[in-house]
Amino acid sequence: MATSLQLCRFYTHSDLNFGENLAGGFAFRRRKPVSVKCRSADEPPADSLSFGSDFDAKKFRHDLMRSENYNRRGFGLKEETLEFMNQAYTSEIIETLKENGNEYTWGNVTVKLAMAYGFCWGVEQAVRIAFEARKQFPEEKIWITNEIIHNPTVNKVWNTVEKHKKGDYTSIIHGKYSHEETVATASFAGKYVVVKNMKEAIYVCDYILGGELNGSSSTKEEFLEKFKSAVSKGFDPDRDLVKCGIANQTTMLKGETEEIGKLAHMTMMRKYGVENVNQHFISFNTICDATQKRQDAMYKLVDEKLDLMLVVGGWNSSNTSHLQEIAEDFGIPSYWVDTEKRIGPGNKIAYKLMHGELVEKENWLPEGPITMGVTSGASTPDKLVRSIRTSRTIV
């Protein structure tokens, strides 16, 4: 029997007290109240911002990012903050794996670590600035309005949907309509429909072609009912699916986004002819580079001989869910856990599948010796991966 595995508790230094959890980024309370004014020099001041139909999202972002309350570079405390983060989040076990070609054997368990895993640059930057903010304002109340390491940077994506808007293209956004990043991306689009997978993309393309793909077409009412929470206000599929562009939540599965793009491209060629496709379809690659690297590393890992895969990361993390999806697609027993509470005692595990189903399993570790693959999502610190250990041999 393989040595029993367990997760050790990981603390997030709540003693630093970043404040109450609300929804979207972080801000700090100053002794003197100040207001953010998002207006051009020739506009009169206003008591509040209006988000009507003439709202200019690009100008709002431009003004906000240049306001005195916006800080994206930190407070000159980078070195000492990075030193603290190295102590708080790195792991000697991960270092051992990296020093040995990302593979090491403890007792009868061989661990293979994906070549790209864990914290991406954007996540590291967000965490660092948050710690700097606490150091800069040690006595002030600070609010984190959402999980600062849940989303990667999305500015390339916003520019893409703005190009769709200017060209009067409807954005077909590959993503989860309630995900914070997709909500933000949709807010910069003009017209949009959000599809979460290839099945929904086929439904949209089939509607464009009048049922040629599946042999029967849905009505406009059926279409709007299906996507009632995932389309822009006043969306009319007969009018708004004549010109389309592809964008995506940057943490979606790269291969699926590419397939959706190809399907939409072929649909427009079939509908309007090859010679006219450029007037009806536009596409940009908006997959986050860090997400792509982690997915590529996962594809390499699952090509090796593995007995099982352990995916570590938050259950609300989109990029982590797609790492689990890759393992499942290759038929490898794979366990996606978010904390140490999910494993043991008695060789039991509670884990999630790629689409979020919670599964409990007994005797999840097979007879040893075993070879286990390990990877983690872009917002998972090394120390959490390090807490995967055997009670006998990994300390």
C-alpha cells in the first residue's frame, strides 16, 4: 500500500488584517476622505458617476488609472515585501523537486511536478502590492473587495472587445457568464453572448445557419431563454449575430477557445461565403500567457506514465478547473483539492471534478509504489503544494 498522504494547514497571515471582503480589488481608507473624479478637464465636476447608454468604458478606465487613489506599482517597498513573501509562500520541497528536474522519490511515492505551475507574474504582483499597502498604511483600514489573486490580468481582452464594439461586431465570449473576469469583459463590449463550452457555441452557430448543423433550428424565443443571463441588454440574435468576434475569459481551456473560434469562422464562411468572411468575423488570441504555459505543461505531464494526478488550487479557480479537465480527458485518476481538509484520515479524499461536482472516495491511493503527477493553479502558493506530503517521508 502506498504511504498515506495528507495536506497540512496553510495560513494566509490573516494577522495582517487586510480588512473586510467586499467585491473587486482593494482600496485604503485615508484619514482625509478624498473622492475619485473621472472626467476630462473641460467637464464640470459631478457628485456621482452615471453609467447610462453613453458611458465610455475606455475613458472611465483611463481616468481611473490616472487618479490619485489608483496605485498599481506599489509604494517602494518591493524588496522587503518580496523577502516576506518568499518566507510565507515558498517551499523547500518544491525547491527539491526543481533541483532534481521536477521529479523526486520519497519512500514509495515518486512525485512529478509540472514544469509550469502555481503563482503567475500577475498573481505575484497583486499579492505583493497588497502587502505593500499594509506596510505603507499600518494603522489604516484596508478593504479587499474581492479575492485579489482569483483573476489574471485581462487588459488585452478589454481592448479586443472594444475593437469588436467599434466595428459593430457582437462579441462571442468563451467564458462563465457569472465569473468576475467575464463580467468585466462584457462591460466593455457593445453586444455580446457568453458561451461556456463548445456545446453552447454549436447552439449559437446552429442558430446562425438556421439549423444546418443539427437539422433543426431553435426559435428566437428559445435562444433568448437559453442565454437569458448571458447576453447584452436588448440582444436580438437575428440582428446581432450577423457580425461576430471571438474573445474569452483568459483562464479558459486554450484548445476549446481555438475550436470555438474555428467553428464561428467556418459558420460565417458557410453563411456568407469565403470572399465575404472578413466582413462578418474577427478573432484575436486572448488566452493569458501564464494560463497557456500551465496547460501546455499539464499536457506534457499527462503524456508520462502516471498512476494518479493531484491538482491543487481553489475550487472557484477557472484556470485550475481546466488543469483538472486535461487530466480527466486523458483518463488519469485525478483529484482536485483546495485545502488539507479534503484528504484523510483513513485513505479518504473529497475532491472536485472539472465541472464542479463534489466527489468523496475511500481507498483513493492505489497499492504502491506509485508515481503521482502534481500541478497547481495560477493563484496557488508553493507552500500549499508543499503541504502535500507523506506522513513517513516528506516533512
